Amino acid sequence: MYLTCLNRDWPEARNTGIDFMALNEKEKRTLFVKCKWSSKALDIEVLNGLREKSNA
């Protein structure tokens, strides 16, 4: 598992409202997110779908 800063490491997620995200490297799944404005954060399943599309 690792913690990533979305603005630096995953440009596709810049406008999600999320500041940091924990990822499971083995399964390539989002485990949790931290954001300043939780009402702007995308659902974790939506984020996992975006990641899968960007890795395809």
C-alpha cells in the first residue's frame, strides 16, 4: 500500500477534490481518500474505475 498525492502523481484526478489517496499496489485498488472538501470527493468505486481506464 502507498499514499499518493493526486495533484503530483495522478493528473487525471486533479479536479476530484481529493488531496491524498491510499492505494493497494497489488490489486490496484483505492483503499481510502482524504480531502479538504469531502462533498467534492468522488466515490472510491468511481476512482477505481477511472484508474482502470487510465491503465488500459
